[in-house]
Amino acid sequence: MALWLRFTHQGSTGFGMVDKDTIQVCAGDLFDGAKPTGERLALEAVKVMTPCLPTKMLGLWNNFAARAEVEKLQRPGHPLWFVKTNNCFMAPDEPIRRPPGYAGPVVFEGELGVVISKPCHNIGEAEADDCIFGYTCVNDVTARDILRSDPSFPQWSRAKSFDSFGPFGPVIATGVEPDALTVRTLVNGEERQNYPVSDMFFRPRAIVSRLSQDMTLMPGDVIACGTSLGAGPILEGDLVEIVIDGVGSLANRFG
């Protein structure tokens, strides 16, 4: 298992493996043969960035049995997905910002993120591990009132792609078993979500396989696996933490 982190230090951007309170700096391609340089930096001496630079983030809707039962939704035959555009990506500890002119509820959604390692197209589920680099924490922030504000067209991507609405990180964890993970969300230290990945209709390997049949997934792309019960609105000043033991903890304040 390794925890990979991207950072800036003294005006330069780098990446490496987290080792307690230090970073083992690496060189090369994060997804293809990264090598330690021998340099170590203190975590407190760097600014943490998003752990990769996706070409796209794909999010899933209606992917949990518990939530589907409460909301009277049917299990889909194929993952139901939308796109979060790359302007919304945001590093840990950066503020979630209210969209200009929008006064409605801003909603947190704690999710497991899958990070793709290489170009991936039309693969089977048994091949998915070869295309998955690791896993990260995602907060799929949503301007809920915009989603269905026009009855003729559900605005999934608009509601979810405002600047700052895609925090993820702080690390990518490799060598973990995703089906055994649990996702928790805390708001101001109070637990709001606690659900197992095993309750997904489509678990991470199946998601990668199915979505690769819809499009080519590229190195660094992130798939947010959907959220279960407990997602809800936040108020200005609230601190939202997405905690996945074995993966990491992502914290961002609203406003």
C-alpha cells in the first residue's frame, strides 16, 4: 500500500509517497514507473494539491441499495453517470464557494473516487484492476435547486460543475481492496454519512468496466462512485470532511 500526494514547494510542483509526516519525493510519471529521487520533504513544508490532474470526473447517480430503497428507485441496468467539468476540481483545505447569484441549498456528497492509471476502453471487469491506479476521497458538491430548475432538462453537469464543486484528495491510495471500504462524512465534526462500498449496485471494478464501454478513460481520470443516505445541505462556515479509513481524509470549508 502507498499514499501518493501532489504538492507545490518553493514555486515548483512535485509528487511523492507519504511516509508519516514526510514525503518521499519521486520523479517521472505518477502512473508509469515513478522513481524516488532520494529527497524528503516535511508535509508541513508543502502546499497540498489535487493528487492528479483528471481530464474528466465522472459521477454516478443511484448506485446504492439502501438509498434506492428509501427513495423508491429501481436498480439501473447500467451505471447512471454525469460529468463534472475540470474547472471545478479543488485541493484539500481550499474553500467551497457559493455560485454567484445562487441562493439555494449547496449539498455535500461524500464519495469514494476511483483513479484511472492508463487509457482504458471496452474492458471486462476482470481487467479493471490493471486500469485502476488507486482510490481517493471525493466531495461531489451540488447546487441542488439548479438540478431540476428547468422541467424540460435535468441539469446534472451544471448543478455539479461550478468552480470549487469538485474537491478530491488529498492522496491516492494504492494497494487497497475497495469493496471492503467504508465512506464517512462529517460536518463540523458530526457524522452525517457512514456507508459501506459493498452496498453499491456497481462496485468499483464493475464501474470501470461499464464506463470504459461508453468512453475511453484516461490516466488520472476520477470516477466518483455515488453516495448513499445522509447527504445534505451545508451552511457558510461549515467544515466538511470525507473520511475513508485506508484511503484518507478530505476537508474543505464552505465559504
